[in-house]
Amino acid sequence: SSLGPGVAAALFYGAVAALVLLGVRDVLFLYEENQCSMTYMYEYPEYLKIKLPKKISRRFPAYELYLYGEGNYAEENKNLILTGIPVLFLPGNAGSYKQVRSLGSIALRKAEDIDFKYHFNFFTVNFNEELVALYGGSLQRQTRFVHECIKVILKLYKDQEFAPSSVAIVGHSMGGLVARALPTLKNFKPEFINLLITQATPHVAPVMPLDKYLTDFYTAVNNHWILKAQDVRNLTTLSVAGGFRDYQVRSGLAFLPRLSQHSRALFVVSSAVPRTWASTDHLSIITEDPKKRMLVLNHHFVRHPAKFFEEDPETLTELKGTLIWMKIKSSKWTYTVYNESDGKYFVFPLSNHRKTYSHVHCQNSILVRKYVLSIVTLKLQEYPSLSDLVVYVPAINGNKFTVDCEFFKEDSRRVQLPVTHLFSFGLSSSKIVLNSTGLIYNVQLQHFGQIYQAFKIYIESHCQPHKGRKMSVYRLHVPWSHEDSITVSKVPSFTEISAKLHIAQPENDSTVAVLNIYSSSDCQYEVTIKTSFSQVLGQVIRFHGVSLPVYVISNMLLAYGGQLSALISTGHCLDFVPALTRAAKPYKVDPFVNVVKFLLGFNWFKDIWNVLFLPQLDAVLLNKQDMWFPLVSLILFLFGTGIAYWGGILFSSSLRLLSSLWLSLTRPSGLPKDSKLMTPRRAFVAILLVFVSCTTCGAFAILIIYLHYILFTFMGHNAVYFLFTMSPESENRRFHFSSPTTNTAIDNVVNSLKIHITIINLLTWIVLLSLPSLIYWFKNLRYNVRLDPDPCRTMAIILVSTLGILMNSSTTKVKSSKLSKIAAQLPLPLSVAVVAFGPMHLYRVPYFVICSLLLHVLCCIL
């Protein structure tokens, strides 16, 4: 089977627009609102369930395989006599198999347009909408199921005379990663797939590394594609990123850096795809010759879709229509058409201008509900035998159509504009003024190549107003990542453009980010660039926002250590918020991480590090991805401090409110009495929860013990906390205990409560980080009671045992313990360890918290 012209683009974008301008390199800009709309539903969609062998159904009870169809086409397919090209759609995280409808419906209409010369059979997989981006335990299972589906699909064609031997795969989000994992299977035949198109798939690393299974899966897949590239040499891969509108998967994660030099891999941002121009959100969504597949993909996704793809274009093409020869005496000319019903070809000679000029540039514009601008730029030296330029002006149905062309020297249209320093905070600017006499100017943005750089570009155009004045188009082009952003504005006008990157400039790349100004003649353009501090922070959050829990917990551990230190030195424990204010200092954490990162650059220290079996520093991994510089950790630490601070205030305020309500319903008669750390009842509860974690889901047991801890603390101590934190003069302090109490007992209860509140704050984040596996288990409960594999089982067993003792612990025993000083000092190194090993491995963070809690338990026992 073979891919026909335009089919690869149809997989994602549907029908392409009519031919406007022929050229070797061109770009089409459509000026309209960047919005998403569903494809038109031509006929009622049907999803025919494909019966799988019983062995496969038993192994994968939650998964299903479907064939998409509409109307008569669906009726014909019910007998599974298929003659099309098999395409398998794989949904992503929490995705539905019904998402294939847009692709299947558009592809069917395209096939009808060419009388079914070729057509696709779209298959789709039901993954039960699993949260595979947050829980990696089922990724391997999904991969094995897709392998079985491919074999089932190919068997459906076995009676054909020319039965296909491979399947094209379209993967959305994590579905693309599952497709890339297929070659890692032992019995997988590489020839089963020859084309893979992924949409917004995070290929580089997981968005949220919440469990070890997820990070191990990524490591296995990426290592296989690097070390065993021979296995995928005939697989053509296209990765399309969504751009800045995709807030779930940043486009840098969709890049295949190690395969960028591979001739079978291609990466583009959707806003850079010709005839597309718009960035998309996360839900927007063949031939046997691999060289031909790459030619087709490059034709539609990189070069231009202005005409049908031709593998071997004829040197002579018959031009049907009116042919008008134009004599060009000057370097610039304009042609305008009104109310034409037939298309026309205009032929412009080039030979007389080769010696004087290096380039020829043509652009046309038409206003039909939206502003359309087509552009072609030719470097004359690359086409020494080209004698004439042919421009086609199509039928315009009464609209005004203008073609502007010019010859120019490249140096005369190229200017350099150095960007402002990252720490200028927008106080300084860099500016140039262009007195336009032509149609195009290329402003090279010097020293713009880091992901933390973010700028505002202001373009102020001054033109003599007249009725026929065209709009100006500004294109920010980043060559190393096929990344574009388009802005269209009226003239005269004041335009603001955001300049930021998805991918840092590679070290061996000498290209420069360029601002193309497709200008109007006789206009003046003032281009000013300033650093945007707010967008710099936005880039930090965009690239590192998922690691914020690491810095929140790091701050909480420092506050926890500060409370224990104050308790030992003064006998009184601080509240969480004052303790956080005193202890949360960046210089206690960041310098250690940066010093270790520096020392790891020396082989002797690296050898010591490896001897100690320590994992690789996350800062080193981030540095390899060009995502790290020293101030990142400081900024994130401050953000983490703010979140922990306001979270503590919110929790304290909620606690006081509930305490007031509790006091209005019950009248406590005295302070809670000290009891044993472990009673038979609490031991039974702990053993029961350990059994629950082993037989069902560890995250479920963690949630139960968390709620039990809160309830026990609230019921036993909350009213007392409310009473003794009110001012002595407050009228609310009207309750009195029937039994006499001492100040020591009161202080002990209040101190214990403050420690419990901090522990609850820490546990809250542990519960949040374990929540994805709990949701996954709950959704699949009807298929299996036990979650396997379970990333939280070991952690749950330790936490249940630890919290069972801490639940009734008292600060009196902590103060008198021999381990109290160690327990007060340990949270600081654990806070450093959280920042050092947690940003790219969030699943490690709870274990550092557990270490601190375990030592607290030992202080209560010993």
C-alpha cells in the first residue's frame, strides 16, 4: 500500500486549502481567531468491536479493540472484509477510544473525493481511560495489548491479494509513548509498524514522575531507541507538539533530541506547520519506502502544502489557463486583480536581475472573511537554470487580489538586534528603526537561545494611511525546533509579541532566532525588545512547576526540624507558621546542592559518589537537558515557602473554625490523658491496614490512616488547642475543666498538638502524591481487587506502623529521649536530599519524610 499526496497532513489537519501561490519555499498565514472546533459529523459514527481471542481477552479484560465507521462504510465493514490501509489510533492519559472520530471521518471524506483510490481503515483501542501519565504500572500492559492488537489487525487482511504487512499508528499524548515502546518487546517484529505520528506526546520525560514504574518505562524506551536504533531504522516518526497553548505537555518534552539527526524522525510545533499557524491545547488532536515517507512528511509539515506531493515532479508542467507575460524593468512591481472569474498565470523574467540581486520575494494578499497572506522567497543562486517566475492568481469571485514582488540583496534586508539581559527586569531595552522600502526584513535576535529568556517585542509601525493599505505580518521563527509564532496587525499600529522558547539552542547549532517582518512599503517600523520578568517566571513554572511539591515539602521539613529544636532548647514548641518563618532559609539548602553538582564534575568525587551507590543528582539530569541554572532552585524554593506558609495559615484557620464548632457541641471536662503508645486496639487497626495495603492498594491504606490520624488528633486534642491558644482576656475562654490541671500538662498537650499539625501537613502532601494510583485502582476495581504493580505498598506498610505510634505520642518523651538532638537535626539534611533527588523523581520524596517520622517514633520509644 502507499500514501497518496496530502494524506499524511490529512491525518491531523483534515482538508487543505486551495492553491494560492506556487513556489519552492512558501508559508501560508491565516489570520483568524486561534480557536478549536469539532469536525463536522457527516454520518452517525459507529464503533465496531473486534472480537479478540479468548486468551487475549482474559489477559487484558479492561481493554478492547474497535473499528471506526460511518453510514454505508460502517455497514460494509461489519463483515470485516477490509481493503484499506490499516491505521491504529492510541488514546492518551484518560483518553477515550472515541477520539478517533475526527481522524476517521475526515480521512473517509478525503477518500471519497478521490473515488476510494486508496482509503484508511481506522482502528482504535479502548484503554479504559487509564491515568497512565500519573501511574506507570499499566504502561507495559498497554504496550503488550497493542502488540496483540496489531497482530489481530493484520490477520483481518490475510485473504487480500496484496495484504498489508504493517500498520500506521497515530498516538495522542501517552498513546504515542506506548507506540514507541513496542520495539522494546521481545517478540515484536519491527516491520509491524512503518509510520508513527504522535500528537503532544511527552517523549523526553514524564510530566509528573510520580512513581518508579513511570520513570523506568521512559528510561527503557529512550535507551532502546538510542542503543538499538537499528531496530527502528525503517520506522518513520513524526512528533507534533501543541505549542504554548498546551498547558499539560510543554512542547520541549515532545522533542526527540537524540533522533533529531536521524533521517527517519521529524519534530515540529503545530504553530510552525504551514497552513496551520495556530498552537493547540492538549486535546486538539502507508508507503513501504521510508525515504518516501519522510519526503511526504517534510512536504506537508515543514516545507509547504500549497500543491500536491510529487515524488518525481516533472520538469515540464502544462499550465492550463491564461498566461500573461510581464516585462520587469524595476526591482519591485505590483499587480492587482478585481472581479476575475478565471485564474491567471503571470510570468516574470529573472535572468536580467541575477547579477544585481541575490533573492526574489513575492507575496499576495486577499481578504475573504479572514486575511490570507502567501509568501515565496527564492535564493537565485540555488536555481541557476531558473529563467522565469510563474505566479498563479486563482479565481477570486469579486474580491481584491494583490501580488507584490521584488528583487533584493540579502544583506540589505538583514539586521541584528541583541536581546536584553535576563536580569535587566525590563528596565533596559534594545531598539532598531527600519525605514521600509521593501516587502521583507529579517531581524536576527542575537544571544537568544536559553529557555529562561523571555521577552516582549514591541513593533510600532508608522505609515501614511490610505484605503488600500495591507496588514503587516510578523513571524518569530526558531529554526532549531521548527517553532513559529505568527502575529498579524493593521498599519499603522502598536503590536506586542511574546518571545520565548520551547527548546534551548543546541551547542552545535549556529542558527539564530529571526523575526521576519513582512512589511508594507513606505512605512517605518520601530522594533523594541525588553526582558519580561513575569514571563521569565512563567517559563520557570512551565518547565519546573511539577517539582513545586518538592520545595513545599523541603520547607515543611525545615519547619518540622525548627519545632523540634525549639522544643529541646526552650521546652516550648513553635506553631507551624512561625517555625517556617524562622527555619525556611534558602541558604540552608541550595548551596549544598550546587556544591555537590560542582564536585560531580570531577572524576574523583564521581567515583566516591558511585561507591556510595547514590543516585544521580537531579540537577545534573536537568543540566543535560539545558533546563538548569543556579537561580532556578532559589526561585522554586521561594515559591515553595509561600505555598507552605499560606497553606499553614489556611489549615490553622480551618482548625480554629472547626474547634469553635466542636466546643459549641461538646463541653470537654479536662485535658486528654496520656496513654500507651500502642494498645491492642490500635495494633489491630495497624495490622488490618497492613493487610489492606497488601491485598488491595497501598494508597488506599495511606488515605485511611491519614484520615484516622486527623480524626484522632481532632477528637482528642482540638478543643484544648483552641482554648489555650486564645488570649487570656477573651470571653470565648469560658469553659473550665472540672479536674485541676498544671501548666506543665497544658504545655505538653499544646506542644504535642503543634507537632501533630506539622505532621498532618506533611502527610497531606504524601497523600496527594499517592492519589493517582488510588484513582487508578478505584477505576479498575471491577477487574482486579489488588493493584499490581503498586508503587505505594511498601510506603503504606511503613506509614501505617509509624503513624499508629505517633498518633498518641507526647512531646514529653521526645524531650527526654537520647535521640532528640538527632531527630531535631535530621530534617535539615533530609530537606537538602529532597531538593537534590526529588525534582525529577517525585516518588522519592515521601520516603525522606518517612525517615524523619521514623526517628520521631524512636524518640518516643527509647
